[in-house]
Amino acid sequence: MKFAIITGASKGLGESIAKRLLQEQITVISVSRTENKQLSKLAMEKGIDYKHISCNLSLEKEIQEVFMEVAHCIFEKNPTEILLFNNAGVIEPIQKVGNLDQTPIIRNIKVNLIAPILITNLFLSNAHLTNTKVTVINVTSGAAVRSIEGWSVYCSSKAGLNMFTQTAAIEQAELKTDNTIIGFSPGVMDTNMQETIRSSSKDAFNELDKFKEYKEKNLLLETDAVASALVNLVLRGNPESGKVYHIKELLNP
């Protein structure tokens, strides 16, 4: 039996991933601050197990407590595979260095980088004891490999996530486990994050007009299409551990 854990599943790409996995008859555990009632309704209609657990991913103690509970509940059911989607992310602060506030800097690094590291570490540790295959999908960004003015913290946290993904994959290969760890760059999607970007100031973010144009010209990707391409890769595409996939190569193979 497969289980999927998705952080940030209450909206955006996380919601779309959850919906697609429920369609695939896979048990879903949603972890986010708020619950998406539509997912619970869909799971009930499909007769699939679904659970939402509230967690603030900027609080390390809460992460440890929540995911130790999640891991215990899953591993005692002897799953054949666990799919771990580290999807939750924050873009703020959008501001140039010298004008940054401390609190959003720390929250960004905690949610975008520290949380995925802690969660992945916990599940790989448990998998080692039970011989369960774990597939980790770290949702990253093109900003991880491109410097964008005003996004220094976001670029840095996502670049760190890419390096963590690649390094952890090397380690798992050396240990000769069946675990797979990949990165996934979903492109520019029509999400709340894009609304936040468009509401920033030109002084803080030089590329503001370009991102407004994405919306005006209908160039934003739909999250359902992105999620479907990702899930197809994970379930049927034999993903290469350590690789960071970009949505363009999945939509236009």
C-alpha cells in the first residue's frame, strides 16, 4: 500500500497533487496550517483514506512532533512505498538586501529549507529500519539557479534545497537503498504566491512588470496540469534520484 504525504496541500500545487493522488487511489496525508475541505470530500467520494494534520512548518519543534506522529502511524501499517512531497514554500521577503526584516528571512529559510531537511531525515531514518521505499519530491524553483533582484532569500533557500536533494541522493546510492530523492521546478503557476509577487513594489523587485504580464497575457501554468505531469513522473516515469526536473521537460518531452 502506498501513502503520500504532502506539505502545503491546502491550496495551489499541493492541492492539485493531492487531488491527482486521490484519483490514483493513494492514501493522502495533508500537512498544512489550514485544511482544504474539498480534499476530504473527494477522498470520501473515492472511498480513499485521507487525513489532514495541522502544522506550522516554521516551528522546528512542531515539525518534529507532527512528523514523528505521522511516521509512526504510517510505518506501523507496513507500507510498500511512501511518497513525500515537500511542497510548502514561501516567497517573502521580497526586498533588496539592506532593507530586509529579520522575521520573514528566518521564516523563509525554515519553511523552504529546514522543514524539508528535517522531514526527509526523519522518514529516511525510519525507512532504514523497516526497508520501506521512500520517494522524496522537493519542490524547488527556477530561482534556485537564477539570481533575481529582491528575491535573495528565496533564491538562497531554494538553491540550498537543490543541493540538499543532490547530496542526499548520492548518500542513499552509496548506502544502496531503494530510496529516490528528486527536485521539481514547477515553473510560473497561477497561485497565491504569484499574487504576492504581483503586489510587491518595483523598488523591491525589478522584474515586477514581467510577472504582471504573465497574468495579463495568460502565460501562467495551471496547477492541475503541473501536478499531473509530476505525479505521472513519480508513479510511472522511473525518476532519476538526485535529478532536478523542470516542468518544461515533462510537458514537452
